[in-house]
Amino acid sequence: MRNLVAGAKYLETIGDLIVHNETTGEKAVINFEAGGWAGKRNQVTGICYSASGIKAAWLDGVWDSKLNVRYGSSHDPSHPLWLANPWWVEHKIVS
């Protein structure tokens, strides 16, 4: 819970989330970072591991708008993995 003393109160997800594939043995460790007073909010970083424990991919982004992935090493160029559609985009209804 944030802003207990003043301001609008809200919940912020922080800490590690481990996603483990029981079938293949692969896993991802995702870290939801704390926002702070003037810091960026909703930041997420993560590492994906192969079944043998080798680092296979690196994730970073903002959990409510975009997620990027890097393969090979954490210094390689990032590629978009997921991008949220803006809520204000009007979609055509096809009938």
C-alpha cells in the first residue's frame, strides 16, 4: 500500500515473480521494481533460464504498456515482445 499518510492510496506490486514450466524445466524470474517518489513506476526486469539453467533471454519494460526482450546477452539490442494497445484507439467494426 502506497501513500498511507497523504495522497491517493494505491497498491503497487513489487518483488520477484518466478514462472516455472513444470514440463520443460524452463523458468523466468521477473522483478517488479518499486516506483519511489520521483522514480518511474511499473518498471519490470527479468531473466529467462533454459532447463539447464543457462540465461536465455532478458526482459525489461513497463508492465502495463510494453515489454522488450534481448536474446544472447543483456547488452544485445532489444526487440519488442509485447505492446499494449492504447485505450483511445478507435477500432472499426466489421460486419
